[in-house]
Amino acid sequence: MESFADAKYIFDTIWLLISGCLVMWMAAGFAMLEAGLVRSKNTTAILTKNIALYALACLAYYVIGYDLMYGEGNSFLGMGAFISSASDGDHSGLSDFFFQVVFVATAASIVSGTVAERVKFWPFMVFTLVLTAFIYPIQGHWTWGGSALGGLIDGFSDFAGSTIVHSVGGWAALAGALLLGARKDKYTADGKVNPIPGANLPLATLGTFILWFGWFGFNGGSQLALGSKDDANAISAVIANTNLAACGGAIMAMILTQILYKKVDLTMVLNGALAGLVAITAGPDYPSMGLAAVIGAIGGILVVFAIPFFDKLKIDDPVGALSVHLVNGIWGTLAVGIFNPDVSLFAQVKGIVVVGIFVFAVSLVVWGVLKAIVGIRVSEELEYEGVDAFEFGLHAYPEFTGGFHSGTKPISGSSSGSKEMTGQLNPEMAK
Amino acid sequence: MESFADAKYIFDTIWLLISGCLVMWMAAGFAMLEAGLVRSKNTTAILTKNIALYALACLAYYVIGYDLMYGEGNSFLGMGAFISSASDGDHSGLSDFFFQVVFVATAASIVSGTVAERVKFWPFMVFTLVLTAFIYPIQGHWTWGGSALGGLIDGFSDFAGSTIVHSVGGWAALAGALLLGARKDKYTADGKVNPIPGANLPLATLGTFILWFGWFGFNGGSQLALGSKDDANAISAVIANTNLAACGGAIMAMILTQILYKKVDLTMVLNGALAGLVAITAGPDYPSMGLAAVIGAIGGILVVFAIPFFDKLKIDDPVGALSVHLVNGIWGTLAVGIFNPDVSLFAQVKGIVVVGIFVFAVSLVVWGVLKAIVGIRVSEELEYEGVDAFEFGLHAYPEFTGGFHSGTKPISGSSSGSKEMTGQLNPEMAK
Amino acid sequence: MESFADAKYIFDTIWLLISGCLVMWMAAGFAMLEAGLVRSKNTTAILTKNIALYALACLAYYVIGYDLMYGEGNSFLGMGAFISSASDGDHSGLSDFFFQVVFVATAASIVSGTVAERVKFWPFMVFTLVLTAFIYPIQGHWTWGGSALGGLIDGFSDFAGSTIVHSVGGWAALAGALLLGARKDKYTADGKVNPIPGANLPLATLGTFILWFGWFGFNGGSQLALGSKDDANAISAVIANTNLAACGGAIMAMILTQILYKKVDLTMVLNGALAGLVAITAGPDYPSMGLAAVIGAIGGILVVFAIPFFDKLKIDDPVGALSVHLVNGIWGTLAVGIFNPDVSLFAQVKGIVVVGIFVFAVSLVVWGVLKAIVGIRVSEELEYEGVDAFEFGLHAYPEFTGGFHSGTKPISGSSSGSKEMTGQLNPEMAK
């Protein structure tokens, strides 16, 4: 280090790396949150999806997505050279790649929760591939990667991705939920909603805390620089505001469920905190802490009403991801237009709509093609038995639920059902 | 960045932020530790309390506490201006606020463990509000926020809060435990102690590891600066010592339970590690690593004797928080007076006593007023059934314990018991 | 801070500290991974071992190991002076100690998984003591601590410890597994392998994510410096490559288990990710991200074949640690010789062989002596009942498995069996 420019380079680079590590850790948060909120018979499936989607998202974004998003003219597959040349700036190009690649995994993680307990594994993975290699990077290019679309959404402001990451995941998930349909036992014939409790609430709480913790990197790192007093001050504001927005969301969900249902609902408090986090993400840099808490608190209100609203529409979302990430991704983006005098509300609306239409439409096509060709939903029998037993061959908690879940019967005509279920490894491995 | 002063500003600020993130993460540690050590029928309750108290503590400290603690003349509610002016120093004012606000949540987290399995939710939240808005900041002002009390405790030294954070949480918890009384089945009529095993020891172990990890920020960040070689050296000593003190506590608890009980007791090893962490917190900067390990090891001894001691007094503490945070908060503070030649043992004793009397007395009044007005303890029936089912409407592990816990009977006259228990969301939400 | 040299000192020191914190956090990852993959009746045991071994490893390395590894002439117990003098370099000596001490705990953590469900606690702890005080530091001295062995392995290159940490843990574990023998019910008389499913796959998944996250510190910190643009660029490459190698390993295990067994196997995907991490650890600094992904992917392939291979040899390894850490520690070290033009493949082979022979032989002796003198394996009865109940007196999940596990019968002649099992604390404590 021989100059202040060198010191700035180091600060900027290491901040991207530390923040990126925290965002990677959010993948664990999604995995635990979703695993806690599904039933035990589908827990192995959601765990497998969450780790596999993270890995696939990183590889797909490396091979295709990053270059699409940040390359000039979206030159396919020229990334190797591109990343190197990115090194000539204020920070290491690879630190930038690392910080960006963990974001795309976040978007993909949102989808897995909404389509849980009924989606087939491999079609889900194919959708993840398309989302992370193409859909996410293309819309990301419009705002973060350059301008785009003939300047259609110029002026659109999204600091860390309420729209670009969270609502993108939400739109993709909504398309999937619509084409998949609800879980069989979720909505009864006479119009009632049958609540399906999650199997492991400590896990869901842990997941929420992980996400909250990781969000400091998600939002804090999005300053993209640390090497000046202004950057340090901005990151301080971003982290303090992110924290208070989550607090506002959690407290409001706590109060509101007490008022509406006479009971504080833990899953709503968790989703309230997450709603606050999503809501502040589009603009954690400009507000006072008080305003940040209010923006988060409104997020908490929205999530408490959105979850039963989606149920009224019979859109089944086992973990509430649409209410958290889509509804509050929109709200957070609008809030910047409302409260930040430097940003036009109209530009925010345009950004939300343009990104929403693109992602939802393309996702609908991709899910639709998958549905037509290979099917995206597991069989009724598998859904009844739980996908863990027969699609994955491993119970998540073999000793706590008696190996087979209550209500489980062997697949008709399969005498090997129980044998297939005995192993931590598939029985073929034992040969 | 144009000067070394700028670089120092950035170092100091980012270190407060990174450390603050680690301390926030400790909230997850307390949640997992306590959720692992209570019974499954009260797990949703402890999870809800832990996330809600963190959120409330942050908001209360933002609105009132921070200004009380660090403002001049304790001017109420003038904090907005205060935080901004704090920015003119060596680091961003908001980074300082963030680091301080996560500390107050730690103090509050300690209370929830001791009063677990029998305290009513809302009175607990009111107590948390008073603790974090008033009690903690007022006593914190005496040492960290300025001088106080006519110089009564001048010379008192508490690096990261063995007294100011941990024993404060402990005294507040002790007052609550005394007014609440023990869990019904904890002490039998003939004077025996009935051990009540925690439902999920991997969770408790995870919580301990999270706290250990987060403590590097708790103690390391309390250096409050990084931007000089001396600061970097001091932080290195703090972190290395913090780690070895925890090791000393864990190993001593391991050895001691083997000797005393012929079996190594996992929960004691966990509490031994935590005891070592609390004990080193008052002075992780001055000792050699060997001395740090000894201070921690004595903490491990204390916790092994303190837990049955509190049981002998029939003070019921489901997670051992008094033994860890109160007893070792005192021990750690005394240790500085004993081993650090620059600190007077008498000043340490005065600090411990003054803070202890204030916090215990005020806490007793607050818990007492709550007890008189609304009651602080759940009904016998709720305690028997578990608070999750009827106060929160959600089982933490609905599939592992058969939905209803062994020994659970429907509340008399309530035919809707089982209906109320079916949902992840409250049944009203499903309408 | 008054010079760029000061700034460099601060950068280098804080990076070692932050990285060291992440590596400490890996101890939680091993604990959760192993607790998730054993049966519930042996879960308290593995948790106790994992926290105790971490604590013991730190103390043993402090008192003896660090000085053996990095001191001149391996002067025993002179470390106090040594660490201080180490401060005169580019970073704080205590930050270096902290970073090194968490590495030795990693090596020890590997062993506990392989010998799980049958090893006696205290002999295991004695082995850990010898491993961390002597075996690890002596071989570590040969490469990282100086040159050694008359230059025998000069030229050997191991960036962050594929050989020096991971295969060392693996060789020590292999020696233990051979002398312990397999779990009684693992291999049937007619040569079949009886898969023994892990009790808690969300825990195992969480552990894998923790390890992945912590590995950014393990490999990133091994650059040992941050205070120059070159260091910042190198760390960026290390972290980006580490991430993609894990992705490659996970995806390859996913694909391969689908092909071989017609089902994606979650535990294989987890081990695939870990295999990728171990494989890249010897050289995360030199390859392109594409090559890093390939090295990790080959790790994923190796683990899928190694696990049944060890079973064919009747070497019982409940968590697959040999396949992950030993096989891929070797592979990753070889890969540097193959792909890095600056490193000789022959030197790599020599390093692997020399370290392997030394660690395996000494471990075999230590395990052998322990076996001869006190025995290293629990009784048949304890193995059948689960070690938690009678060696540790605490069930890990007392409410989920009915207190006693299926198939459990009281120890013959012991009428106190159930009494001994009722407490969170040992019953003696209640007196």
C-alpha cells in the first residue's frame, strides 16, 4: 500500500467480500426458514432444493448471467475477460463478481418457498437455471448493469433490490404457484382455508435471524464502496436503518395479530421482520431511523393482510414468500418514490411495472413449457406420502415421526416402499 | 479518502458496524439456547419473546434509551440531533448507535431465559420496554455515558459489560424470578428438585456457539476503535482472550461435572463456556491468554456450583441465566480489580453494588406493579398445557410430539381446544 | 495511524481476526453436521465432544502446539515470549495466534465424526489432546512453520490446508476407525451394508452451510495479509473460487446420485459441497473460477464413490468425514501439482505421503495405546442403548423420541435406568 488510492481499493474490495459472505449466509437462512415452515414429510426436499439452487445459481450466473447483466452489449460467455477488466476500477473485479453472484441466489431462494411441498425437483432446477442465467440478469442489466430499454425506466431507483431481487423472486414464484395450483389439502371444497402448520418453528426462527443478520451485508454491501468518510457514513445509515425497519415490521406484526386474532402469531412476527427488511431494501440510505422504522412497520402491516389475501385467492404459498418479497418489494420501491425527494414516484411505478411484467410473463412461459413437456407437479400419491420418502429416499427426521408419517400408506403395488425408506443413503448405495 | 484521519474514521466506523452485526447475531444465540433448554410445549413462546424483545429493545433504545445513556444531561427524545452531532468524532454517529443498540438487546435477552415457561407475554414485553428504555440506559450512563452519581462509582472499570450488560440482565431476571415463583413441578413438596430436561439440545448447543462467535464482536467492538496499531493490537488481545476464557470455562465445567456427578453434563459445559465469556467481558484487554483462561475456568467452576445453589434457594431459572450472567458478571468485574493493577478492587465492588441495588430494586418495583395490576404469571392450567397451545396458538413441533404433549388434557369446558391448535396461523386468519 | 505501514498493519491484523472468527464458527458447523447425521440416541455425545474438543484444542495449542509449530527450534512452552515477539512483524502476534488456533480445532473436529456413535468420551479427549498439542503442530511446522525434515518436502504447496489440516484430520480419524471397528449393526453377517439414517437432516444442512460460510475465512484468511492491492485481489480470487468449488461439488453429487441411484441424495449433496471446499483448499488462489468449479466437481465425484468404497472395506464412518476430508484433501493437494505450473506434482505427492505416514502412524500408536490401557469403545450394551443415556445422562431430544428410543431396554440389573434419565441435569445435581 503506497497511496490513499490503494487504501480505498482495499477498503472497497474487502467490504464487498465481507458483505458477499453475509449474503451467501442468507442461503442458509432461506433453507432453515423454509424447512421450518413445511411439513416434516417434505423437509428433505426443501433442504435439497435450497442447497442445490444456490450452487446452480452461482454456476449459471458465472457462465452466463454476470456477463449478460454487466457486460457491454450483453456479450454472451465473454465473462472471463470481462471480470478481469473489471479489476481496473476501484475494487477487485472478482470481489464484485462474488458480491453479485450471491444476490442472484437470493432471488432464486424466494421461489423455492412458494412452490414447496408439490413441485417436482428437476423442473424446479431447470426453472432456477433459466431464472439465474437469463431472467434475473436481463432485468438487472436495465438498472444496475447499464441503462436499458431505450431509457424506459431511467430514474428508477432501487438501492439493494426490493424490486430487482425480491419482487423478481416473487413474480417468478407467483407464476409457478399459479401453474402448480394449491396443495391438495389446503383449500377445502366448501371454501375454507385449512392451515397447514410448519414442522419446526425454532428452525423457522433461526432462518429469520440468519436472514436479518445477512441483510446487513445485502444492504450494507450495496453501497459498493467503503473507502471514503461518505461511504462509511452511508453504510452506517444503511445498517442502522435496515435493523430498525426489521424491528418495525416485527413489532407491528406482533401488535396487529394480537388485535386481529387475540394471539401473537410467531410466524407472522417472523414474516413481519422479513417484510420490514424487504421494504427498506430499495432505499436504506436516505431515511432517518424513525422513517426507516415506519417503512418497516408498514411492511409488517402489509404482510399480515397479504397472507390471508393470497389464501382468499387460493394462491397457495406455504411460507408466505409472496407476501414478504413480492408485496413488500413493491411497497419498498414505492416508498422511495414517496419519501425520497430525489426520486420520482412515477419512475418507481414504471420500474415496478416493467420489471414485473417482464419477469412474470417470461416465468409463466418457462413454467408453462415445463408443465407441458415434463410436468411440474408431483403425483397425488407422492404429495400425500410426502416427496421425501419417494422422490428423495430420505426422511428428514426419521426418528421423530416414526419413520413413516401419520397417514402414510405404502404406494400401492410397491412392496419395496419400506425398504426404500430405511437408509440415510439410498439402498442402491449399500450394494 | 485523503488523509490518515479519514482512514482512521473508516476503520473505526466499519469495526463498530461489523462488531454490531455480530452482537445482533447473539440475539439468535439466546433464542436458540433458550428454545433448546425449555420444554417443547413452551418453545413457541420463548421464540416469540426472543425476536419480539430484540425488536422492542432496539426501538425503545432508539426513541428514549440512547439519548438517556449518552446524551448530555439526559435530554429526553432529542436523539436525532444527538446522533448527528456524534458523527463529528472519530467515527460515524450511526455506527456508534448501532453498536450500542445491539447491546441493550443482549441485556434484555438474558431476562427471557430465567422467566421462561411461566411468564405472561405482554407483561414481559412491558418489562422489556422499561428495562431497555430506562433501567439499562440510566445505569449505563453512569459509566459508559459520562460520569454519574456525584462520582460515586468513579474508577469503576467494565470493558464490555460484565456488570453493565450481563449482571444488569441478571438482576432484572432475578427480580422477575422471585416475584414469579418457580414452575409448578420444579420443586416437590418434600424438598426435592425435579430436573426438567430441555427439549432440543442441538439447538442449545447451536445457541452457545452463536453466542461464542458473536462475543468476538461484543468484546472486540468494545475497543470502539480500530484505526491505530495500538487499537489493532488491543482487539487482537481481546479476541484471543475471549476465546481462551470460553475454552477455560467449558473445560472446567467438563472436568468438574465428571468429578462431582461421574458424568460430563452437556448443559453444564455449554453454560461453562458462556460463564467464561461473561467473566472475561469486564476486562478482556489486559490479561495474558493464560490468565484469561484461568478467569474463564473460575467462571466454569462458579456456574457448576451456582446452578444447584439457586435450586437450593428454590429460585427457578430454566436456562441457568442467573448462574451465567449474574454470578459471572460479578466475578468478571471483581477479577479486573484483582488482576489488573490499574484498577481498584474497591471501585469494582462499589460499581457492582451500586448498579446491582439500582437495577434489582427498580426491576422489583416494575415486576411488582405489573404483578399487582395485570398479573405476570400464566394460569395453572396454561402452565400445565404449555403456553404455546393457548397463549400463542402454535405448536413449535406439531409433528414430533403428537400435536398435544404427553400429559396434556383439553382445557375444561373448551371443546374448541383441538381446533384452535391446528393451524400455523391462527384459525381466525383462515376465514 | 501515521503511515501506510500502519494502515497495512491494521488491515493485515483485522483480516486475520475476522477470518479467525469465521473459522471458529466452523466448529458450530461440524457440531451441527455431525449431530444431524448420527442417531438421536448418540446426539448428546457428539455435541459434547464437539464443544469440548474445540475448547481443549485451543488450550492445548496455546500451551504447547503453537510454539511447536511456529517457534524456532520448537522450544517447548516458551510461547508467551514467542507470541509477543511475533507482534513486531506485519500484524499483531495475537491475531496470528488466534487465526492459527482455530485451524487446529478444525482438524480435531474431523475426527469426532468418523469415530461417532461408539467411541468412549475420555479416550477421545486424550487423543484430541495429543493431536492438537503434538501431531498437528509437528507436521504443520514442516510446511507452514518453517522448513523441516532436512528439506524432504521442500516445494510442497498447501495454501490453506487440504493436506495440513483436512487430510491430517482424516488420517487421524482413519486410524481411530480401524482400531474401533464398525458400529455393531452397520455391516451384517452376510456382507450387506445396513444404512443408518441420521436423525436430523435440517441440522446437517445447517452445518454444511455454516462450514461453507466459515470456509471463506479459512481460505480467505490464509492469504495472511490484506494490506496491499495484490492481497485484496488474491483474497477476492480465493473467496470467489472457494464458493464456486463448493458449487461444483454439490452439483456434481446431485447429478451423479440421480444417475447412479435414480434419486438425488441430500447427504451426498451436502458432502459434495464439503468435498469441493476441501479440494480447493490447497490452492484457491491460482485457478480461474472455471477451473475451481472443475476441481470442486471432481471432489463431488470422488465423495460419491468414496463413501460406498469405505463401506466395502467395512470402515465405518457415520458422517462420511474420510471421504470428504481425507480423500479430497489428497485430491486437492494433487490438483495444485497438476494445474498450477509453479508447483511440482512430485513435491505434492511427497508432501501427501510424508504427512500421511507420520500422522497415520502416530495416530495408530496413540489410539492403540489408549485401546490397550483403558479401551476406546463403549460396551455393547451402551452402544445398543445409545451413549447419551448412560454415559452422558441426557437425552438430546427427550420429548421427540419418547425419552427412551425405540428398541431401548433397561440395562440388565439396573432398576435406576429410568431415574437416571429424567434430568436435564444429572440426578446427583438435584440433591
